Amino acid sequence: MSLTNDIKMVKEELNSEEKFFEKAVITERFVKKYKKLIIATVVGVVVFAGGNMAYNIHKQNNITAVNEALATLSKDPKNSDALLKIKSISPELYDVWRYSKAVVAGDLLTLKELENSKAILISDLSTYEEAQNSQDVKALDEYALKQNAIYKDLALIQSAIVLMNKKEIEKAHAKLAMISQNSALSKIANALLHYGVK
């Protein structure tokens, strides 16, 4: 009985070793067959991870450099080196800086230049500021007709006020009527319609 159990146990052990070797052979064949693909995948993952790390480090260095340049500009607004650093690293931020200075100074020429800014918000705000500062009804109307204009209703109100000052009351009322009742400026528009110059 014991001999039978021993033989059975040896058979099972041989079967398990045979299965192990069979799987090892299958794995070896798989590795040989797809060796280049496996190596290419590993290399690709390493290159991607390295590139991603390098990009993040570069991005962080740019953020640090721009922050330092902005700190320098806040202390010395005429520092041309800091301004050039911002311009080279982040042209949109450079346009924001120029916009803020142009608005404070009422610099219509700079505002006109910034109308072509790649920073969409700065482009929109510069167009509005330039039209508003020049008190140009046509420019205010063109701005108000732009799709997604931020200060659309405010431009219409300012256009109406300029027209009222020119005694063109009917045109002013037509501008005010264009302002939606859902607008935050609808009460001002209604007040100008009812209590403004008639």
C-alpha cells in the first residue's frame, strides 16, 4: 500500500514538474517570439516617463522664472529685463501686464495693439477699453455686436450715453432697447430710458 502511495506521489510530482517545464517552455517561446516588442514597449514606457518628467521640470522652472520676473516688476515696473523674460516665457502674461498698464495710463495705442492678442480675454477687454476711452459710438456698437463680448451690455449703455450727449435720443433709446431684461444692467437701461433725456 505504501509503495502504491509512493508511486502515486512520484507520478503526481513528475506530472507537476512536467507541467512546470511545459509552462517554462511556452513562456520561453513567447518571450523569444515577442522579444523585440517587449523591449520596445519597455523602452517606450521609460522614454515617455522621462520625457514627462523633463516637461514637468521645465514647466515648473518657467513658472518660477515668471513669478520672479513678476515680483521684480511689482517692485520696479520699468525693469526691461524682467519684462522681456515674461514676454519670452509667457506672451499671454506679457499682454496681461501691458493691458493693466495701458488701462491705468489710458494708453489707447497699446490697447489698440492688444486687440490682436492671443489671450482671448485680453483681446476682448482691450477692444472694449479702446472703444470706451475713445467714446466712439461705432466702435462701441461693433464691440457689442461681437459674439461672446464680455461687456456687451455695458458697451450698449455707453453708446447710448454718448448718443444722448449728442442729442440723438431716438438712437440712444434704440441702443438701450437692445439690452435684455435678464441682464444685470437692465435696470440701468430702463432708468436711462425713462428718466434720461427725452
